[in-house]
Amino acid sequence: MTSLKGISPLVATVLLIAATMSIAMILSFWASSFVQQGLPQQNQTEQQRNCQFADFDIYQCSYNVTNSSMYLILRNLRSSPIQDVRLVLFLPNNSVSLPYSLSQSLPGGAFQSYSLYDIPAFNKIVVSSLPCTGIIPDKEKTCNNV
């Protein structure tokens, strides 16, 4: 009968060290790319840094055809306040309105209502934050007519 022999302790130690180093290299590569993407850039303003941790949604939108007014409720989904919120209308003649500035900021983690008057007929709206352009995606919605 032949006896089975295992690998020598020296070879086992070398294989364990090689496996450990490979895993460490993979984790360090992942961690460095994660940190570089997650950290704010040096030339960003304080508002742009806050935008990285901000997001909002159009909770409700209704348009009164009779008196050309719009009632809009936005919901801030995060804790950072969002400043300089803008509304753009897509008009039936395939043109775009000038941006309407919503005067109040959108507080962190809260709902905020806006009432707008003298609004022309439109097909849909797009709401964005000027300082957060390209950081927070624009939100698009079709309003209910009342």
C-alpha cells in the first residue's frame, strides 16, 4: 500500500500568503476607487458638495385651466436642503418656457408646496436645482388638470 502525502508546510505557507496578498490588492483597488468617487472635489462649492447627498421628487402637480395656476408639492428625499429650485414648462407648440424660479428652498427631509400663477397651458414640467445641475437628475412630470 502507498501512503498519500500532503503538500509541504513551506508550499502551503507560500500559497496562503499569495492568496492573502491577491485579496488585499483587490480590496485596496476597490476601496481607492470608491473613496475617489465618493469624496467631493476640491474646486466644488459648498452647495455642490451638499448636492451629492440630495435628491427630491415631484410629489403632486395640479394645473387649474380656469385661472392658469399651478399647485406643486416637492418632496426632499434626503437631509440636505436644496436651493434655487427651477421649473421649466414644455409648451404644446414644442417650445420651452423660461425657467420659473421657485422662491422657497426645499428643506431637507420635508415636503414643500408652491403656488404659481399666470402659467400658460403646457404638456409637462421639468423641475431642477440650478446649483445641482448634473448632480441631481431633473424630475419630469405631467400635471393633473383641475
